[in-house]
Amino acid sequence: MNYSEDTIAAISTGSVTNSGIGIIRMSGEEALSIAEEIFQSKKSGKSLKEVPSHTIHYGNIVDDGEIVDEVLLMVMKAPNTYTREDVVEINCHGGMIVMNKVLETCFKHGARPAEPGEFTKRAFLNGRIDLSQAEAVIDLINSKNDMSMKSSINQLNGYLSGKIRKFREEILNDMAYIEAALDDPEHISLDDFGQILLNKINEICKELEYLIQTSDNGRVIKEGINTVILGKPNAGKSSLLNVLARYERAIVTDIPGTTRDIIEEQINLNGILINLTDTAGIRETKDMVESIGVDKARECAQNADLIIYVVDSSIPLDENDRKIMEIIQDKKVIIILNKSDLVSVVEENSFSDIIHAPVVSISTVTQDGIQRLEQIIRDMFIEGKIQFNDELVITNLRQKNSLKDALKSLKLVINSIENSMPEDFYTIDMMNAYEELGKITGESVEEDLANEIFSKFCMGK
């Protein structure tokens, strides 16, 4: 993979609006030399190349004899840095003009603009982190809830890397043994090795299958629970959206069919990300626009992780309710009996013949029952479906696909052993599995893929 020895620089803090402090980061062989040229210390007369690593120095950034800004400059010397190169971080005032002026001064004295993710790419190329940890960096930056953040930190700390390296080491050792035995059958025996290998491969397959199974939980942790609110017109769907969102997101009127298009809102429910979708009331209608909205509601229901079925408990169920229940009977559902502040004519057991789902009585007017609803959502996806504490969870589609391909190859090894195929057949599929697992950590990744991954990063990371 191509590696540039240029010294790079970029703004590492937010560069869209003004802030209290801004950080300009430089990395590369000339980072200290460039810093020497543009920094004037107010206290020490020492060269920055002579000061201890990981120390902070007070002074000014100067360009052509003029002070650009008063700064704190941090010196971090290779190899104990993020990139394993010499790194300088300039803590300046966070105004857009000031930060850009300091950055331009770095460029003027020999640095070049960093590409998106180039600092992390250098950390990867210099062996400080592997590719799965690099992906965890961007996931951590983009995390939208506590669970997503914790999952990213676990992966950044090497939870996945450690497992993958263990699998690859076991596979490589067994391949080496087979090759050695085939080259020197007089001294190295393969008797009963097939059964020994079968047991090892089965154990690896079990662990791979478990990691793959966590990917659905991983998507929920990272992207949120796709939750669709369904019901007849005027059941209180939009009112429920507003209550859960804590502000007036949707228009609410007494006129049936007010909501005709999809309304989306993202909320953080005690650390869980919920992607809420309010839909048009489902009923038979001759209104063309409303009919399109009803079709969209049905389509959303098919792709939802969770459906909240809102029923107006003050009026009897009708044919439209039965059609809704048919649509959602095989999905994860919470049934809401809304308008509990009015006289109810719908019993909780009215749905048991068609849908087996928790039933919650609420009032979007008084907000009675809302806390119980939120707790049920949390319980369904935490206690029942996502056992998440410090365990490893796959949140990345690329990693999931590589795990699946590796598992497929190892299943072929099992098939060869069970059919008493020659041992050299085993190594073909074992090598494929070894390569697929290497794609996760970046040990056998193609340059184009790595470049695509790092291009998703911000400039200063």
C-alpha cells in the first residue's frame, strides 16, 4: 500500500463554526522542523527537537515576523504517538479565521493538507492499529448513543482484533502442519489429524456464527431501532410521536387523514436510538394522495424492527383494525390502547387471537402510561434481544461479510474431512478462510478498499 512520507496538517477540531479552542495537528518527519520555524516560545529557549516528548509549550505562532496567535503547542515524538510519527498539535483560539491562518502558516513552511482520515491511515500503515480498530474510530466519532459508543470503544481496544488473530493463528498452524507432513511423511504423521482438525474447525465455526448473529444487534446499536407507528386515522399516532419526541414534530388535528406522508424523528431513549416513523392512518379511501400515504405505511411496516400499533380505545375495533393486524401479525409489535382518559370499549384481550404482543394503555393527553411504554421498548431490545454489556458486537457490514465468507470456507473444510478427502484439499479452503479473516484486520486487504474506508473520515482524524 502506498505510503506518503510528506508531513501533513489539518484542523482536528470542528471547522464549521467558531469555538473556544481550535487544534491544528501536524504529523510526519518534518513536523518538529516546521514547528520550530513558526513557533516562538515565551518561556523556554530550547529547540523543540530537544524538549521531552509529550510536553506543552507556551508561545506564539509567527508568520513573516507577525504574530498570528497566542498558542499552546504540544510536542509528541515518534514512535509513541497516534501515527507513530512525530506529531505536533497547536492549541490556538477557535475562531475560523485564526485556525485557518495557523493552518496556512504550517502549509507555507512545508506541510501539505491532510487527506480525509490520513492521520488514522498512517496509524494503520505504521502498525499502531489494525483496520477493524480504524473503523471503530470513525464509529466512535459518529456514535449517537451510549451503546454505540461503548461498542466502538470495545472494538477500538482490540476485542475483535484479538479474536481474529487467534483464529488466523490456529488456521495457519494447522496448514503449516499439513504442509510439513505432506513434505516429510516419514517423520510427521497425519494419522487421526482429520478428527483433531475437525474439532478445531468446529469450535472456530461456532465462534464465527455467534459473531455473525450479533450483527443484527450491532445494527440496532449503531443505527437505532427502526420503529413504525401504525393505526387507523385519528387513533393518536402523531400525538404519540410528539410525546416521545418531546416536542410538536407532527401536526395534530381532529380531522381524519391529516397525516398523509411519512414523518420521521430520531430520539434517544435511555441510551437506545429509536428511529420513529409516523405514517398515514390505514383505512379504505378514495382520496388519491391519502391512498399513496397508506401504501407507504404498509411498506414501512414490512421493513420495521418494531411496530407500535395505536388503537383508539374509545371506539370499537372494525375491519380496518383487522387488516392492520393481518399486516403486522408476524412482526415485533407493541399494541397501544390510546385515549385511556376516555371511557374504553376495547379490552386488552381483543387482540390475542391474532397478535401475541404486549398491550399498554396510555393517554397522549395526560401522558399516563408513556413511561411504561418506553420501558417495554427498552426491555424488548435490551433484556430480550440484545445482551449487551462488555461483549463483542459486530456493527460493520464489511466485517460481517468477511466473517460469513470465512465461515463458508471452513464449512467446506469440514465437508472435506467428513468425506475423507486428501489433506491437501483442506488447505485450499483453510487459506481462503485465513485471507477473509485477514480482510477484517487489514492484513490481507486491497489498497482500494482501505482508501475507501479512510475517505469517510474527517480531515483532522
